[in-house]
Amino acid sequence: MKAFLASCQELVFPSSCLACRRRLSWRRQPLFCKDCREQITPVAQPRCECCGAPFAAGANHLCGPCLKQHFAFDLARSALIYQPPITHLISALKYQGRLTGLSSLAALARASEGFRDLSVPDLILPVPLHQNRLRERGFNQALLLARACFPEHRALINTGVLQRHRQTPPQTTLSGTSRRRNLIGSFSLIQPHMVNNRKILLVDDVFTTGSTVHECARIIREGGAVGVEVFTLARTS
């Protein structure tokens, strides 16, 4: 019966590639044709053992910033390199509220090497938006990604612990140093007892310089967390 219903659905609502719109002969996730799938680059080894930055060659090791203990988190992993067609899907999700690609993005994330490196958390915290930006968009893309990528841990996802109480200029317009300075004092813990003596997983859409997740991790550590890991859907190369 399931197969019959799936066939009927395919006849009425045929699948198409999320990138090029070419018709697909299947409905399984991720919904990309062969050509577009080949353009999607996973973040693979070799990479930095801490922040997950990909290396061109060699073995896994710590990058320069991580050797200097540049970040407040223990581990950061990303699923995909931030390049087309992934950039277009993230942008459509983030700025247009288009959810059609969310399941496919989650399928790619869950199949990634970085996803498998994560520890089992006690609490999952999507990186919060300022209330003004949340009101503009109507949703937090980090929360949508957390729910899609960690359905088995849905009960651990909490949006009432970490707060972004200062609205800042978009990070995309700033340099690396300015990004970090821009975020100082932007986040706070509403319920510090929720992170005390717990392993926390932060979830966001894109890792660029790591400034946002670093500042969140710093605040969480001040609340007494025993560990902070980060998972983002994509990262710049």
C-alpha cells in the first residue's frame, strides 16, 4: 500500500531537483539530480581537529587559531562547503522562508563525516536571533535546522536558555576582527542552571570565522557547561 501511495504521489506531484529543477525519477532525500549532487562538496578530512577547517592535503591537525586556543568551544563540525547550490538553498531558507529544501539539507547533514564526530549532548541550543530580526523573518533558521538534523533529540532542543539581546549589523559586512568585536556582549544566558555541568551542542546555519558560535560558547562556558560543541550545516572554505 505504501508503495502504491508513493507512486500516486509521484504521478500527481513529480519530484524535481532543488537546484536545476530537472525532473527526478525518485522522491528520496536529498532531492538533487546527479549533476547537481556532484557540485555539492562535503567537509571531509583532512581538517582541523578542533574547528573543522578543511585542509588541502596532509593529516588532521590543529590549525593556527586553534593552537592559540582561539575558540571557546571544544569542537566544531560542518557538513558541507558553502558554495552553490548549497548557498542558494540556505539563502532561500534564511531570507525567503522557503522550506522545500530543508529535508534534503538535513539528509546531507546527517550523512556527513562531521555529524558523526559529535558527542551525544545534554542540551541543543540553536544560535538565537535578536527579537527584532526574529519578528522580521517569523522564524529562526538555526532552530529549523536543529529540528530537521536532530529529530531523535527534539526534546533536548531549547530556545529559552540563550538569548541575543543586542542587535548587531549583519556579520557578512564585517572583517574577521570586526565580527568578533561586533558580537561582544550580544548574548546572555536566561537560565544559567540549564547549562551548568552539561554538554551543550550549538547549532547554526553557516560557519564563517566562527565569531558567533565562539561568543555563544564563551557565555555558555561561563554558565558552567562541561563541554560545548558546534554543528553548522555549511562553512566557508
